[in-house]
Amino acid sequence: MKISNFKFQISSLLAVALILVSCGGSDRRAHQLKVLNWADYIDEDVKENFESWYYAQTGEKVELVYETFDINETALTKIEVGHEDYDVFCPSEYIIERMLKKGLVQPIQKELIADSIRYFDNISPFVTEKFQQMAPSADIKVSDYTAGYMWGTTGFIYNPQFVNREDLKSWGAVLDPKFENRILMKDAFRDVYSVLILYAYADAIERGEVTRDELVHDITPERVEAVKQVLLKAKKQICGWEVDFGKEEMTKGKAWLNLSWSGDAQFAIEEAAEMGVMLDYIVPQEGSNVWFDGWVIPKYAKNVKAATYFIDYMCRADNALANMDEIGYVSCAGGPLAAAEVLDDQNDEEEWPETVDASYFFGNDPIEVDGVLLDPHALHLNPVYYADKSIIDRCALMHDAGDAQEMLLEMWNEIKLAR
């Protein structure tokens, strides 16, 4: 009896201990904020200051647990298949669309934030309108589920020492034999497909037989085959498939061209300048894709309140500008409440003597900055950050490929293995 009683007491104590550990773990998780973001995609001070800002607004402590990823699909699998409980996730537009279709995101509870510190409206209406194109049905308001973070275009980073800008007016430059073994290709099959399909069907676009949006959105075997043939012919020119090392290769002069994102272009331009190397960026005349990354609260999030505050915090204009300055990508902030602050920082006639029409992003009305009215149709902005309206008008938004995803991936693997 004594032995049995002793065993019972030990069992009871172990059970209590497990409950306490479980409760402690659960309680700890309630005060954690788990964020999943792209690598090198935030200003460190902005990240470090969130905990103190959150405490100042709510009187509650939160521990920021920050993880990074480098491939959209891999990150999504963690959530969709692994049910990982990230509170905030920053995927690209087509992944947001896929998550909306599959019910993998929660609405952002903006009502949790006081009006005085609610910054969601800082997002440019241009971004909000583009995001709405991702709605899986007419009754879904996409801005209820996501807030834009960064955006840009896809084009060529190039070295003017070796490449004439005139030679890059078309995506057909990837076929030019004088660039043999000198072109880097972004290892992102969706992005590459979305621009080369515009080249493959350029004549059909000109004849009005198909639109850029239709070509990017409606993926058919015939269209995939057309892009495959372009890439097969371009193989001799391609010296590598990269996600992140392209900037370094361009700076060293090992590659002359890099099909890449505008944010990587800006980063590469700045890095190269420090080494005395000049790089530039161009979007070919056939058009491009305009891409977006945005914040969402995944289905399995545990700390929705802190997640909502974090997204709001990232929409604040000063944080948006700090992130832009640090990572080389352009913020989605540019709405009426943020336009003056953004332009006060970005508009610089001395640095950017040529003007760009950024009315699509900042609106058509004059914007007062330091007592001066600026015309959004003629702003002195970095053209890598803010492409001219004439370029944006030729851009299309990428969408979830759905069942065609496997077809695209198969094509991509065939191209990379081809000799």
C-alpha cells in the first residue's frame, strides 16, 4: 500500500508539473509575436523598437520572435501543411491570393487600434486597387485581410560598361549572342514567366488580340511552351540562376545583365557605387509584372492583437521610409495621410533631375511639402523606385497559378536541366 500510495503521489506531482509547464508555455506564447518575413527585408531599428512601442500603446509586454524565409512556396507550406502558428507573414501577391482562396488568412482587426495611431490608410490607393484584383470573389474586400508592404517591377539590372541601354529595350535581349554566358536569371519561375510571356506574345498584344493581364493570369500549355522555347534559345546567354548572389556577380563584372526585381536593382546599384562600379536598371518596352509583398495574419495565429499592432506599426510613414532606406525596395506607403512625408524624403531635384509621372501612386492632386505644391505628374523621384506611369501602364499583376503551378514548375526544371 505504501509503495502504491507513493507511486500515486509521484504520478500526481508529475501530472501537476506537466499542467504547470503547459500553462506556462501557453501563457508565454500569449505574450509572443511570431513574425515570418523575407530575409534582409526590414530595418533592424524598426524591428527592435516594436516591443517598446507596443508596450507604450497597450501597457502589455510582447516578445518578438522573428524568422525569415527565401521562397514563397516553402514558407506557405509551413503554414498550410505544418499549421505553424505564425502571427504575421509577409508573402507575395499570388501567395496572398492563394491563401485567400484556401481560407488561410484572418481579417485584420483594425478596430483594435486607436484612431490616433491607426496607420493602415497610409497605404497608397494604387496598392489597394491592385490587391483587390486578387479577390477570389466579388464579396471579399482584400484590404480587410492584408496591408501592402513593398512593391516594384521586374526588369534588367545592367552594367553600362559592357551593355548599351538601347540593346535592352526588349526582353529579347536574352537571345542576343553578344551576351553569351553573361546573363543572370532570377531563380523565380513565376516572375520570369510573367515577363517573357509578354515578349512571346508582343505582336498579339499590339494587334489587340490579348491583353497583358490575360497573358499573365491565364496560363495555358501553349503559352508555357512559348516561354519555354524563348528560354531554351536563351540558354547560351545564361550564366547562372540566382536568388541573392546576383548583386555581387554584377558588381564584380562577372555578369553584365541580371533579370531581376527593382528592389534588388536599387540595392545592387548602391553597393556597386561604393566600389566604383556603375550599374543601372531598365524595364523593357513589352512591359513587365508589377509585384507586391504584403502582411497577413495566418489562420493559425495565436496573438492576433499583437499581430494587428505590428502590421499597423509597419504602415507608419517613418517606419516605411526607414525600411526603404535599409533594404532598397519601395514602400507601399503613399496614401493621402503619408504622401507629404514620403515625398519630403524622396523628392529630390538635385539627385533626380529628370521627372517621373507618379500620379498613379500619389494621386492627381498637388501635394504640399514644406509650403511648396508638388505635381504628382512630374516628381523628382528615383525611377527605379517609382517607375513612370508609362511603364506601370504596361505592367500586369501576377496571380495564383492554381492547377497550372505544376506545369510551370515542370517547364522550369526542364529549362535548368537542358544543355
